[in-house]
Amino acid sequence: MGSAIVDTSADTSAERPGAALLLGAVLLLAALLRLGAFALFAETTTARGDEVYYVAQARALVEHATYPGALRPPGESALIALVFLLFGESLVAARLVQVVVSLLTIALVFDVTRRRLGSRAAVAAGLLCALDPTLLHYAHLLWSENLYGLLLVATVWCLERFDRLGATRWLVGACVSLGLAALTRETAFYFAPVGAVWLWAGRSGSRATRLRPALLFVLVTCATVAPWVVRNSLTYGAFVSLSTNRWRMIAQGNVSTELVPRLRARSGEDFAYRGHRRPIDRERIARGLAVDAILARQPWWLLEKIRQSTRKLIVTKSQLARYVKRRWLAPRVVPVARVLVSVERMALALIVASGVAGLWLAGAPALQTLLAALIATHWAIYVLAFAHNRFLVPLLPLLAIVAGPLLTRWPPWRGARSWQLAGAATSLLALGALVVAG
């Protein structure tokens, strides 16, 4: 895993002009599809679902230079607020910037894959991201998934460069990217110790030499999020990390009955997200409910949650399906949207299955281990707390990196060792069983 290891063909100057042309072609196709989807499907002047929250917070940042509360970290709203400052309060402009974010993600996926797995694999990975209906639809939504996905891929991109080149600036870049990802969605923060272990275990040299980048990774990531944590703690008069919504998500994923009425009954007051002190009280109440529910479901709680959460990640209706069901799309595009929903399921199955297999078979051990650790961290949190299809969206570009090489060689397992084949087969069978069960 250390910088001395070269997993596949090295990046050479002779390859770069051709690679740039290939990347340009992939990005052009992705841009045309995303602009077409924007023109066809986007509710350009109406905020839907979580968009309402992010846009309201962005308006507060622009008008009052303040971010109300800490229900969610400020990353997505800060991006929308920046667009509002530059172009006026235009949802159209904000959606088009989201498209640019999506294209940047594809460019980084292409570059990481090319450097470790070659140009053919990079084109396949880029096309998976460019053509996938889920990523296509999210490209113009003002939700956090798009930005979060970019920041996760940027973290991998920087760590891959540090692994090859050993330059500290790339490690710092990875820390800042991960910190910004945590400021967009708190889940990313819990990868910091896991990433530190990856850095420590995969490098050669003395214990001090290996420990230095691991500690730096944790410390700089913490420093990136520290101002927000201090702000929250001062606001509420008690320690608050990145959001006041952590235990509510854990309770929502573990309490069998409707959560909000139970929380309202416990608190004896309206459960609306207002005020300063009350979010702390809600966290305390939700923590009690979650712990009670987890203890009551022993000893089979973990096995049941693994089945339940994995199935929800993959089977829960997508946002495109939700838009169709709630009639948030113009009637003229509903027939097209319904067709895309069917295609979306097949595309999701392709990326997830080939990505899971690619974590074993892609041919880039250091990169595979990093991606597996990042994905497993997210999955473990979703098992503990709450899972939904939209939580899988930021992980699809990561899966595409290792899915690409499997789609460009035949047979896909060519050159793999028996233990890798066994691992891939076992993972796919387990995943299939979890999805089908229940």
C-alpha cells in the first residue's frame, strides 16, 4: 500500500494527451445528459424535500450572516449561499452549479482510476458515473449528496497521490477534503481514525515514520471541523459536535413505532426544530429511546439491522421515483421518468454488484483497501442508525472506480487469486441474500 507499490501501469507523460481527450469526451457526454435532465426534470423555481431546508439556511447566511441551529452541518447550504451571493437568489443558478459539482466528481473518478488501473478502466468508470440515472437525477437537486460525493472522491484522489508520491501537501489536501465532507454530512468524520489506520498499516519504515501521517490525518481533519464544533458548543452551552440530529437518526433506525409522537410524548411539547436549548433536549430524549430500543432487541439486533439497513440502501425507492409518486414533475415528462426509474434499478444493480466484486478483483490493492474502508465505515453507521437509498448515492462514484476495470476485461476475474475469487463470490452472495431477505 505504500508509495513504492505500483498496482498497475504507471502514469506517463505520453499517456496524458490521449487521456485528456478521453476525459473530455466523457465529461462532454455527462454535461449534455445532465443539462438535458435539468431542462426536462428540474423544478427550477421550486424547492422540494430537503431542498427547502438547505435553501432556507442559505438565505439566512446571505441575509443575516448566520446559520440557524445545527440540525445539519452547513456545507451544502454554504455552497448555495455562495451561488446566491454571486448570481442573486436564483435556484436555476444553484442547480447549474450542482451540475458542475457532478462533473468535477466524474473528472476525479476518471483520474484516480486511470492512474491506478489504466485508461480503459478510467473510461468505463467515468461512463458509469456519467450514464447512471441516479447520479444524473441528483446532479441538479439541491441536496447534500452531490457535494458530499465530490468531497469523498476528492479525499480518495488526494490519498492516492500521497500514497504514490509521499508529498505531505496531498495528505493535507485529503484531510481538508474529509473535513469539508464532514461539514456537509457528519458521517464522513468517523472515517478519520479508519483512514489513519490505512495510512499507518500500508507504509514501510519505522514505527515513527508510519505513525506521523496517520496522526496528521486525524489532527488536520479535526482542525478543519473544529470551528464549527466550537460554534455549536457555544451556541447551545454544551458540547455539540457537527449536528443536533445524530441520536434522532439512530432512534429513527431502531425504534419500531413512529418516532416523532413518542418524542413529543416524552418531551411534553411540540417537536418542531426551533429554539436553542431544545435541540439538546431532543438529542437526550432520542438517545434514551435509541438505547432502550437497541437493548430490547438483543441478542439478534445486529443481525436484523444488517439485513434491514442493507436492504433499505439498495431497495428503497429513489428520489426520481419519489418525484413521480408525489407529482413533483410536469405531467409531460412523467412517462419518461417512469421508464428511467426502471432503468435506474438495473443501473444501480450493475454498479453495486460490479463495485463490490471490484473491491476484491480490480487489481489495485492499496486503492481497493482504501475504498473498502471508506464504504464499510458508511455502511456500519447506516447499520447502527438509519438507511435510505439516497445515502448510497455518494458511494456510487467510489464503487465505479473499482467497477470500471471489471467491465473492460474478459473474464472479469482474469488474474485473480483463489482467495480473491472466494471473497468476491461470498460478498455478492451475502449482498444478494440481504437484499432478497425480508
